[in-house]
Amino acid sequence: MTLIFSHHFFIFTTNNDVQDLLIFGHDIDSWLIYVLIFFGLTSLAFVSVWLIGFVMEGQSGKSVKQPWE
């Protein structure tokens, strides 16, 4: 694949350019919904890891120390 061909293959100017494009059998609207669900789940997992760590450290009985202490 030449550089010129890849440039025209991957770049589009408006959303109408990819209107009928199917990626793995799904249109772009479906992929946008999948991405939003994925980001929502990963953000919940990220927040839950920090909250669980905060609760576990609070229940350990040790005082919370700053990294520079």
C-alpha cells in the first residue's frame, strides 16, 4: 500500500463520507455506542479500584501517609 493510497483511504472530510462504511459488519453509529459503553465501564472500574484501595487502607488501622513522608 503506497503512502498516497493510505492517505486517501483513512482520511475523510465529513461524516457523510463514512455513512455506508461497515467495519466488521457494523456501521459507524454502532461502533460509537460500543465505544461509549467501553469508556463507561473502564471509568467505573478505574474509580472502583481507587475506592476499594481507599477503604482497605482506612480499615487497616494505619494512618494514611503521603509519599514524601
